[in-house]
Amino acid sequence: MQPDEDFERFTYPPFDPTADLSHIVTNTKGRRASTRKRNANTKEVRAFLEAALELTSELFAPSPAARQLRDEDEDGRPTMSYLSRRKVVDRAQKMFPELVLTESIMRNRWDFQPDFLADFISYALTERHWSLQIALSESSAALLTGGRDFSGSVHRVAYEDLKLVLELPAYRFQLLAVASAQADSASAAALSRMYEHLSKTWTDLYAKVFNHYGLSFRPGITLQDFNIILQSTAEGLGMRLLSGVNEKILDDERRTSLLGTAALALFLGLVDLGDGLSLEQTVDTLLGSISNDGSSPGSPAP
């Protein structure tokens, strides 16, 4: 593995009170689009959204505050009930004491609580809250094309990616959004934007690596296929990590992970090694050669 100084650690970007939110906060009150855009960028709207985000972060954190939040919910499970209007306003008042924040003002910004929740889902899954993973992909390009210990670099990038699953509140909230996406068009739209952005970020990285080494995929395989399979594997392993199962998914001492193993296996299986065969043809050829040797699949060759 490469030494620590070869890999940059990242910091979470601070709250930006000047960022334009009108493209993601679209359900505030107002008959005209210009009114809704103006409302989306008010200090009060930002305060309520940041308060909901902090409540979300606490809900999934292994802390007394998180346990208290869960205990206050009727069934003790992480549902949207933890973002009641009262709880959001109470937290916003503590976070932004310089502002006048009341339930009446919150109702003045959003007619109905589902409208607020729809905007919060979009807000929680925006680029800012995935910026650490984006920074990871950008830093990884230099590591993966540096010409030193490629497999070790893949393991390190995969390890850092899975570590972010444990650190990013956005990932935990994503699980709630996925669970409600079929019944909630706002969740579905926010997730679609998130996946589109993250997919572009990671496919750009893979393209740089493949171009650097002059590699191509086997016939019938695309960069997008590679990304979807690898990203889905990362999310599945991330869910197992968050569930606390007693499995060796991460090796903190060696800074490796099962995601790195899966990435290398996927890379080896899908990259054209010069034979021009599709994945299916490669498998059939392998099994055919085993059969021709007089051995059955799974048994050692003579």
C-alpha cells in the first residue's frame, strides 16, 4: 500500500449562506416562479433545512442525542416523523438564535409539511453533501495513474470510499429516500439527480484511468455498465457496514476492503486482455478448456 501522505484526507464543506437553492428548493409558497425562487433563498428557509439536516445526522449517529431522537419517535425507528415541524423549528432556533424562527414562519414558507420534506430530500442529496465522495474521486485519479502498485491503489480508494459511508450523513439519509422513492416523486427525482451527478464523477475517473493505460472493455461492456455494477456493490457493502454485521468488510490495519477485492475482480473480468472475446465467450472458453482437459468444473486440472 502507498504511505498515508500519498492520499489526501478531506474536510466537509461549511454551510454557505449565499448558495442559490432555487433549483432544488421548489415547493415553497408562491403563485409565481419568481416568488418561489425568492422564498427558496431566504435565511429562514436555509435555517429550517440546516436544522433538519442536523437532526438527520444525529438520528444515525451512535450518540446519546441519536438515541433520544429515536426514543421520541412513536415506534423508535428512523422514519420521517423525526422531522416534525416542532422538532425542526426547535432545532433551528438553537442553531440560528439571531433569526426569528417560529412554526408560523415555517408555515408561511411551506403550506404543508410534505412540501417541506420534499424540499429537504432534495437539499440533503445535493452536491454539497456528497462533496467528500466527489473529492475522493478527484484525488484518486492521481493515485490510480501514478504507475505505482495499481492494485494497492485500488484497494486504498475503495477503502476510503467505504469509510465515507460511515461518515456521511447523506448516505444514511439516502437509504430513507430510496425506501420512499416509489411512493414519493420528490424522493425519486432527488435520487435521480444524485445518481446522475455521482455517476458522471466516477465514470470520468474510470475514463482517465483507462485512457492512461490504453485499456478498453470487452465487447458489449460500457463504462456506464462498469460504474453501475461497482457503485451498486459499494452501496450493498455500505448497507452491511451500517447494519453492524460481524463481517470483515473493512481491514483498518491494511486499509483494504471487500470493495477493493470486488473492484479488482470486476476490472480483470471486464477488461479486454487482447483476445477480443466478450465476457460470455471468455467464460465459455474457460469452461471448455477445463472440459477438454477431462476435468469437471470446480475440480483441479490434472
